[in-house]
Amino acid sequence: MLSHVLPKSEISALQNLKWLFILRNMMILGECFLVVMFVYVLDIRIPEQQLWLVIVAIIAFNTYTSMRLQTDDPVTELEIFSQLCIDVLSIAALLYLTGGASNPITWVFLLPLIITAIMLPQAYAWYMVILTTSMYSILIAFNVPLPSIEPHMPDPGLLHFSPTIPNKEMMQMAHAISDNHYFNLHMFGMWFGFVFSAGLVAFFVTELAKTLQNRERSLAEARENALRDERVVALGTLAASAAHDMGTPLGTIAIIVHELIQDNPIQPFPEFIEKMEILKNQVNRCKEALSLMSASAGEMRAESGNIMLLIDYIDNVLYQWRTHKPTAKLQFFIDPAVDVDAVIIAERTLTHALINILNNAVEATDPERGIEFHASWSINELVLKIRDYGPGFPAGIVDFAGKQPLSSKNKGLGVGLFLTYSTINRMGGKIELINLETGGACVEINLPLLMNTENDDDR
């Protein structure tokens, strides 16, 4: 059975939540480092227990986020915004216990705002502006001051009476020492906040930018696929109309050929009868192709094929191709390490696409050397390589193949190749045209395979 695949929008939202989880882990490490440094290195009196409680609460919430990432539920924009709001509230709680707006790293509120502006639509960014501005304003009026770094708070030990230093000079000296101590600590806090935040921005925002680039690339591919599908639909409509219009003339030709064969005995006219038989076979082939074209129009992939073993499917494709090109020279190579239980949907459009590539290769190659057909696969993916020994693909074919139908003097490299590209891409595969340095050309096809769950159960 096919594996479940999330839409690209859900994949992007899930990736954003993963980055939030990583960023929160980095912030937890930074907060723990600052608390340890303030308490045990700088010996600054701060509400240590309350700070650890806030950090433990953040760790608990990040643990929940980790478990959330293991579920299959889709991640929404509102959920990501809620996560960012909780981060803002946790930052506000930490700053409330460490001086409020006077804390030199208060501008860390900008990080959630930057992330919101990158990840979410513009409306959420303005909501985040309101939230962070409100928290900052509240911290100006309500906070737990930092006693050890408040300015103009001299060390009480310096205020003891000294017979050699007047009290006024002693107070000035104490103020100067206290101011210098506050300035150095404030500068260190600003430096550390800048380094930490700059590192986060450089790492996190860069990764988010890559995610956005991938999303833009996916959108461009989707637009290109939509344009190609429109052209395929237009070609399918014209093909169905042509099949309907050509059915009557071909039927008439088939009747006349049959009557000519019946009216002329073999013995007097052996060459004539032989040519009529060839003409009859070619007419039947055209009628079969037109019937298939009409019957397949609008059918879904599951309705137009059946599941069969991959090795049998490849044999069937080569057998059908051999009926059209019995004299063509083919060298068949198969990887001995393939999984014999691999299965594929034997879709008729895929079969015609592969036969079309084989026909193009035979028409382009050196008849004496023929073509090569390489096949290898695992339980999940099929890789086919069809190599010829001809002049190679023209530059226009390599650059624009699959994007639009191409007109070319080389038979079989126009609409047929465009439809082949569309078929392979519709099935989730990839096709690549390669001009080899040793001469000739190679068409490489990668196709996803189905999981053979029946055989797995039997084992």
C-alpha cells in the first residue's frame, strides 16, 4: 500500500515547529548558564528559586512540544503562534525576576517577533508586536530589582568611619566604585545578550530562509506541473477527437483490405497478399491505439492498470515493444540484487511511455550496436536506464523536454516525449536526459514502487 504523505504546507508547518523546539532548547541552555554565572560566579543576589521554577516550566513545555512532534496531527499557524506567545510570556517572567526593563537583554523580545514575521502571515506579526510591547511596558513598572547592580548603591563596608578620609570623599569614592561595577556588569550583560541573540538569528533565521526558499521552489514546480497538466489535457482532448474522427476511415480501409485478400488467391499474387497482410496488421495496430486512446481518456491511474510483479511487468513491456520492433538489437541488463517481490501498478500510459522511449532510442542509435536496457530496483524504487549509440539529444530537447511539446525533425522527440515526461511525473517519478561523453544518449527513469504487503504478511 502507498505510504501516507503530508501536503507541502503541513510539512513546512511541522518543520517550523521543529525549529521552535530547537530554539527553545538553546534558550534553556542560555538561561541556565546566566543563572549559574550570576549566582555562583558574580555573586549577585537574584531570586534563584523562582528563576529555576520558570526554567523548569519552560523545560516541561518543551517536553510537551517534543511529544507533539511525534504525533501525526497537522500543525496549524495558530498553534505555532501560541507556542511563540508562551515563549514571550516565559521571557517576560524571567525578566520580571531580574530587573524588568532595566535588564540589558530585554531586547530578546525581538526574537519572537522576528520569528513570527518569518514563519506566519502579517496579521500574526502585528499581534506579536502588541504582545511584546505590552510585556515590555509592564516590566517597566513591575519587576523585581537587581540589588547587586543597582546604580548609586555603595558597598556598606566602605561607609565605616575613617579618620584619614572625610565622609564626603568616602561617599564619592563609594558611588564611583558602585557606578563602575554597575557599568561593567551592564556592559557584560549587553555583550552576552548580543552574542547569544546574534548567534540565534544567524543560525535560526538562515535555516528558516532555506525553508522559505524550498517552499518557493515547490510552488514554482507546482505551477509548472499545473501548466504541463493543462497542455496534457488539451492534447488528450484533441487525441480523443482525432480518435473519433479517424475511426470510420480506418474501419473502411480494414474492410477493403480484407476484401482484397479474400478476392485474390495467394498463389498467383504472393507478394501482393504479403503486402496486404502487412497493411492489415498496421491498420489493426492503428485501430487498437485509437481504441485505447478513447477508452483511457479521463480514467484514473487505479482504473487504468493493475498491480503486478515488477519483473513480470518489465518482461511484458519488452515483449510488447518487440512486436513493433522485432529486428532491433537490444542488450538487457538487470541488477542481480533486485527484490523479486517488488510490485508496480501496470498502468497503460506508463507502458506506452516506456515503449516510446525505446522506439526513440532505436531510431537514433547505430543499428549495429543497438540499444541497452538497464534495470535495477529495491522494494521502494525502480531505476531504468535506456542507452543508445546515436548522435545524442539536441540542446533544445535537453533544456525544454517535459515543459512543453517540441517540434523536431527527429521522429518521436516531440509530443511523445512531452507526454512521457507528464506520465512519469504524474506517477511521482523523475526522468532525466543525459548526453554521454563516450557518445550516445541515456534516458534515466526513477519511479516509486508499491509495498508488497501481501508477501510481507506471508513471511
